[in-house]
Amino acid sequence: MLLSTQSLDASVHEICLVDSDWYGLLGGGNGSGSGVQLLDEYLSGDIPSTGMFLSTWVVGINHLKRNLEHYWDWIRRHPEFDIKIIVLGPDRIDKAELRPLPEEYIHLILPENVQKETLTDVLENAFFNLRLRNEKLQLQSRLALSSQELRRLTKVAQSLSTERDFDVLIDQILTQAREMVSADGGSIYVVEREKSGQRTAHLRFKKSALNLATDEFLLPIDSNSIAGYVAMQGKILIIDDVYALSGNEE
């Protein structure tokens, strides 16, 4: 069986954004290995279109209040950002004053005379929490996919024992296999042996996910085709980009 897939960028980026009043305190670094940039400058620029972003914001209370509507609008338009905000201001801040920004985005409120070392520790803690949340979401996603794969395998197993129409059966196998690996294409070849049964003779093309208007055909089991090579080696072959093959590969 041959399957072709499109790779997805699943990278996770970390970035610390600081308003101009407090940028100097961090001195361009926060000890967490995450880049530090000016908040308003970053939000007004071009945002990368791929990946997940774990971001901490360090904002003075007055700056935050002046830009609440703008910040909340930006956050809603960028769901790929998981954000924790550290607010610098008086000890007592009524979080109702920060509406419409939901309370869950506020990681901690620190006094304006906070020491750099304390702020650095708080930033690292915020990133740690964001990483944990991201890992939890990834694990939940993998668990959901595993459950789906189990249901698909069960469905194929049931078909193997009950389906009498071979063409229907291989169509179901190909469909479920493509869905399991998120493949955008696929083909099934059947290994046919010599009448003695001692040696494989060739491959017979049976089914393509592209619904090609072609009859069955035979392929030799050799290195002149991808399908023939896989059958000859008896191992899984992964090619990052089949369109980049020159035709001279060994």
C-alpha cells in the first residue's frame, strides 16, 4: 500500500512581550530562553502564519487600561496565541477594572517596584504553566486520535470477517488507512506468487484513492518503481517529497 501525506508545521514558539515602560528592566532577556520584544510593536507587525505561540506579556496597569479594548480584540483574532499577562501596579487591583479582558489571562499582579530577579522568576513560572497546558492539550489530542484509530481498525477487522466483495473490502481498507495517517492519496497493490507458491512474481495494481480510470496492471518486484522497491525490501519506505525524486535514486 502506498500513502502520500502533507506535513504540518506543529512548532511551538515562546515569546515575551513587554510594554515600553518596563522593557529596560528586563535588559533584553528574561532567563527563560524566550525572546523579549516590545509589546505594541510586535502586535502591530506581521505575525507568523504557522505554529502555536506561548506568550507572556509584562504590562503596567495604566498602559493596560488604556489599551484594554485593543488588546482584547487582538487576542480574539489570534487564537494561536496562549497568553499569560503579568500586570505591574498597586498591590490592590480590582480585576473587574480590566474587563473585557477575561480574568484567566492575568497570571499575576506585581508591585511596580518589583526587582528584576523576581520578575524573571515569575516569567519563567508563567512559561512553565503555558508549557504544561500545551502539553496537556497535545496529549488530549493524541488520545482522541488513538481512540479514532482503534475504531477504524475495529471497522476494518469486522469487514475482513464479513465482507465478501473483494473490491469493496480493499476500498474500505484504503479509505481507513488514509484517514489514520491523514494521507491525501493512496494505492493498493497485491503481491501475486508463482503457481508453485515458492516465489513472488509481481505486483498487481488494484485500487487508487484518486479513482484513476485505469484497468489493473502488473509491476515487477524490483527497484524500478516505488511500489516494486517496497515489495522487494519488505520494509516501510518514507519519502519526504516524492515530487523531488530525480529518478536516479538507488
